[in-house]
Amino acid sequence: MKMRVFLLLCISFLIISCDSEENNNDVSNTNDSMISASLDITNNESNNQDDIAERCKLLNISASQRDELLLLNDTSLSNEVLSELNKHRASQGKKELTFNEDLLVLGIQHNQYQIAQDDISHDFGDDRFCTISSVLPVFSFAENTAFGFDTAQKVLNALLESPSHRRNIEGDFDSMATAVSINTNGVHFYTQIFIKLQ
């Protein structure tokens, strides 16, 4: 069976305080890849943590559940993606991003959802934003998803070919994580989450 490699991202800009949303779902096909835009969420500075927490479903998992999720991540490939991404950022004069394990856990959870759906998406992206915003003072959040790439360099190269993915990779963020999960057919699923703190 021929495996098709897909990249899919849906642009969304949400200002949480007024619940406004803009979507641009333009999709372009290039060879066997499908590429569209990325998920971007900005927290209006007038929001406070209490307002955000009230709207959010909090990440309510035990330490053992968290450990079980972390076992579903390809740690070596995740670390390699971060290293290659930071090399690229340095070449562009951008600051290095630090690793954040909370983002990794959110990404792994989303990868498990994507594997169950057998597709990539940004479904429930605002929930992931709300979850991380309930524990950290997040100003902005962005997400890239991909599947089918078996090396860090391949997935990074593919993401950098898309202007919206590149914008997230080179964006004004403080920390990030790339969750990498593999389905039963050996296909890699990626959820890459970036945040900037207030």
C-alpha cells in the first residue's frame, strides 16, 4: 500500500475575551503532500487566569497517567526535532526555544486522538491553549501537525516549505515541544506546540 504523506494545518486566530475566530482553510497539494495553514491563538492581555480557567477543561490526569502518556512518545526523535529546529532558528538570528514537558503531554494526547482518527487535525486546539493557559501565563500559542515523516530533518524540511508552518517555527516564542507517536503501521504522527509567555 502506497503511504501518502500529509501535512495539514488550519489557520485560526482566536481572541479569547471576545470569542472571535477567523479561519482560512486553503489547502494546496504538492506531489503526495497536502499543506495548509497553522493554528495560532493569541490571548488578549485583558484576560486574567481566572477567566481562562473558567472556559477551559483542565488537564486532570494523575502522575501515573502522565508517565504512561510519556511512554507513547518517541523521545529520541522529539529531541532531534527540537535540536534541528533550534539550529534553524539560530541560522535566522532567532532565540533558542526551551523544551516544555507540559506541552509534550498535550501533544502526545493529541497524537493519540489523531492516530484514532487516522488523520491529522487541530481539533480541540483551543482546549489545548486553555489547558496550558490555566497553569502558565501564556500570551500566544501555535501548533503544527504532520504525519508520515520518519526523520527529524524530513519533517522539519516539509514544515519549513509552508509559510504558515515556517512562521510558527521562526516565531516569537519561548518554549515548545514536539510529540512524536507511531501508529500500529509504523506511521509517525507529530504535534508541535509553541508558546510565548506574557
